[in-house]
Amino acid sequence: MNPADIPNIEAMLQLWMLGMIRPGAAFLAAPVFGATNVPVQLRLVIALAVGVPAVAASGLHLPPEGLVSFTGLLLVAGEVVIGLAIGFVLQMGLAAALLAGEAISNAMGLGFAAMVDPMSGQMSSAVGQFLSMLATALFLAANGHLLLIEIIVQSYNALPPGNAFPSYGAIEGILRFGSLMFAAGLTIALPVGFVLIMVQMVMGVIGRSAPAMNLFAVGLPATLLAGVILLGIATPAMAEAIARFLSDALDMARLLAGG
């Protein structure tokens, strides 16, 4: 190897590393790709396959001093911020379903029935995990994983490396979308949660009317039975609401990426 070629090889490797940062950060925060059971090596390979051609097509030139400099660190920070923002917005779409499941579980009296969510690695209720898996299935059925890659590639046109910090309007949009996530979660849980609260109110009235009755032995099975029946009836409507919010999350990610 000609020693004169070493700086060119080093610059090429740094360019490849820069190309992996934005999709890598997005995959870290996004649903499906960011799941704890997805190997890190797979995420790195996909980030390399997505980011390197996009950076090469953008015609980016590294700073003369390379990435290990103040200018290079700002460049890397911008890529991390825009990647995390895109992935985080999509993750909020699934968080709304998980929030709805937690609310329904508490109303059913199943708040204690928690298990490890394979997507996030955190403890969640049984109903929350069910709705989270439903949202993940809807995300994959809508080709959300492919749309995420498309959004990342398109973001290099509107937000080329070096100009990748989101604007004030984009940050405000993310914060507003976060409030919509809580509203969507409560809206998804409202039909089932409202009826379960009414069932608990009826149990309270019965308990006041017949103090000798073992309300715990009667009320908990009745609430569980009503919750299971209501979940079976309301699942199609909840799936439609989750799919709508996931579509809004994809639109928000496109807007954030300048699409």
C-alpha cells in the first residue's frame, strides 16, 4: 500500500462512520429496530447500508481536521439529534398503545399482572403488552419499517449533514405531538375504561347495600370478565385508532425530516 493513500482511506472510513450515525440513532429510538431483542450487529449493518450511500449521494465533504475536532463533533451531534428525533416520534405512536393498555389494566384490576415487554425491555401490564404487540403488528403491516428507512434517506436532501439541527418549529411540533400521544392513549382506552369504571361503581353500590357480601370475591371476577369481553368487542376499534395515530406519527416524522 502506498503510504500516501492512508489519509484518503482514513477520510473514507470517517465518512462511512458519519453516514451510520443518523440511521443508527433513528434505529436506536424507533420501534421494531430499537427493540432489545434486535441484535446490535444487525442495526449496525442496516445503518451502514442506509447511511453510507445517502451520505455519498449528498456530496458531503468532511472538515479538513476530520471528525475528531470541534467542527466534526458538531457535525456528529447534529446527526444524532435528527436521527433520535425521527425515531422518537415513531416510538410515541407505540407508546400511545402502551399507555392505553396500562389504563385499561388498572381499571380491570390487573395492574399487578406485569411482565417484561420484549420490545422495550421494561415491565408492563398484560393488556399493555397486548396492545403494544398489536401496535407493532400494525406498524409492520403498514410497512412502517420501510417507510422509516425512506424517511431517513429523504432527510439527507432537506437536512444535509452539517445542517441537521431541527428548527424551533420542528421541536415545537415534537412537543405538541407528545401531548397528542397522551390524548390518543386515553382516547383508545376510553370505551373499555369507562365501562369498567361503571362496573366498579355498581360494585360499590352493591357493597353499600349488602355490607355482608364479600365484595372482593365478587367484584374482581366480575370486573375481569367484563374487561375481557369488552376487550374482545373493542379491539377492532382500538386497532383502527392505533393505526390512525401511527399514520400521524409517520407524517410527523416526514415533516421533521423535511418531507
